[in-house]
Amino acid sequence: MYNQLIKICPNTLEKVSFRSLTTFKIGGIARYVCYPSSVDELTNLVMFCKEQKIDTFVLGGGSNILADDTGFLGVVICTKRLNEIALLSPCRVRAQAGAMMSALAHFCKTHGLSGAENLCGIPGTIGGAIVMNAGAFGGEIAKIVESVTYFENGKVETKKKSQLFFDYRKSIFTNRPNCVILSVVLRLKKSTPEFVQENLLRFITQRQASQNVGMPSAGSIFKKVNHESAAVYIQNCGLKGAKLGDAMVSNEHAGFIINTGRATSKQVLSLIEKIKQEVKLKYGVELEVEIVVL
Ligand SMILES: Cc1cc2nc3c(=O)[nH]c(=O)nc-3n(C[C@H](O)[C@H](O)[C@H](O)COP(=O)(O)OP(=O)(O)OC[C@H]3O[C@@H](n4cnc5c(N)ncnc54)[C@H](O)[C@@H]3O)c2cc1C
């Protein structure tokens, strides 16, 4: 199988730990990880896996994922090499799915384009951001999306924003594992590099003040409830610092679970359950997990 995969995608690795593939640094072994460097390679790979009935998982930056300790026997398709960003017209940018949000922010700054500054500190790819409708500081990526091009059922399709049904931390791509986002067109506002840089600094400073957990994590574990951060409920239950093995509720940001060493997915999932139970008991509130459990 490895020989067949490298014929389609030369950048294929065997037996890679999810510890090195995710920001949580948790999880077992991924049997194969492919890094296609062209859309053709990616689509051929998806078609090959479909024909061979091999499970696939699309990975962006791995910043919103808790991978299981038992690993994944199929093919992980990582988009990170599909990372071109280009100016289409004075206010429109096309980014391939694997472009990092930080690279997008840098590109926008260089071209004096404003609108994505609040998203610059999200440690993932633009593809992952679309799936999750990532957001920060009151703004979501949906706000600047014009269209998304994706591959599904052997066809490349493009949909306009109005057809993507963005909502809080979801889009039509959420829970749609056989669909791969290829690229995104964003519409921004003409500004100056100086103005964009000023905004970037402001958002980075705010992020460092509120999220500087400094340990492996997957960001916020739970979605907001009634427009309130889940961290508020968790903190008020006295759960900051609560620990199960090496999985711990961050002392800096109660919405984050951090991996303090060799945490397992089992420990994280048990800690999630404990948090849910305590918040439900004290506030009658049902917390909903935001991260993707693989
Ligand atoms: C320190 C830290 C801070 C964070 N802060 C924020 C924040 O402020 N706001 C926020 O919203 N999130 C935040 N996150 C969570 C995370 O960074 C975002 O959800 C991000 O958008 C995920 O992107 P990714 O490329 O890492 O996706 P991944 O984690 O790799 O994948 C997430 C999901 O998207 C799917 N996916 C990824 N790429 C594609 C593609 N091309 N096609 C189809 N499916 C795909 C995956 O299969 C998976 O289901 C934070 C995480 C960390 C670790």
C-alpha cells in the first residue's frame, strides 16, 4: 500500500505519531500521512482511497483535534503543502486550504488589506477555519468569505458564502468527512499596511493576555453557552487546575485543557466528562464539545 501511495503522492510518510501532528501532542500512530503538493495529487489520493475503501482523515494544522490513543489505521491527508495565497483583484484574496492563518495575516498586511486581523493568532489553516467557522474577538471567518472550492464525490465544486450556512463554530463542511476544501476566496477592505499592522499587534497582545497557556492544547474545548464563554462556568466550579493524569484544566484559561506531559486521549475525555458533569450539576448547563475527536 505504501508503494501505491507514494506513486500518487511522493510526500507520504508511514507510522507518524499524532503527538507530532496535533497541537495537543496526544494520540497514537497514523498509519499513513500524505502531504499532497498539488490539487491533482490530492484528488487522485482521495479517489484512490475511495476505490480501495481506505478510511481517510483530512488534517489542516491539527489545532482543533484530539486524536485517539489507538491511532488511525487509514490515510491522513494533510493540506499543509497546498498553501498558496494570491491577490485576485485589489480587495480579493485566494488562499489554498493549507495556508496558515498567520501567513494569511502577513499577506494581508503586506497588501494593506484589512478584515482578517482578529483571526491572525488562530494556529490553524484556512481550510480548518472554514470547517469550524473559526472566530475570535467578536468576528468569525464567515464575515470575509466570498466563496469556497472543495472536492467531493469525484467533483470539484465552488459555493458562494450564502450557500455555506455558516453559524457559530459550524458550516456545511462540519461533520462532512469525505469533503476536502481546496481553496477559499476572501473579500477584504482596502487599507494600509500600517493600519493592518497596528490591528495585528492589538489582537496579538489581547490574545497573549487571555490565552497565554504556554502548553500543548487544542484551544477552547467547549463552545460558548448562551453567549457566555464555557470558561466562566468551569472557573466558577473551581475546576482550574483540575487534573486527570497529565491532562489538566489550564490555570490561565479555564476553557483550555492542557497536556502537561504524556496525557492520553482517555484522560482528556474523562476530564471533559468530569467538567460537563460538574457544570451541569451547579448551573444546569449542558456544555458542548468544540474540538474534533478522531
Ligand atoms: C492555542 C490555540 C488557540 C486557539 N484559538 C482559537 C480561536 O481564537 N478561535 C477559534 O475559532 N479556534 C481557535 N483554536 C482552535 C483551532 O485553531 C481552530 O478551530 C482552527 O480553525 C482549526 O484549523 P486547523 O487547520 O488546525 O484544523 P484541524 O484541527 O487540522 O482540523 C479541524 C477539522 O477541520 C477538518 N479540516 C481541516 N482542513 C480541512 C480541509 N481542507 N477540508 C476539509 N476538512 C478540513 C478536519 O478534518 C477536522 O475535522 C485555537 C487552538 C489552539 C491550539
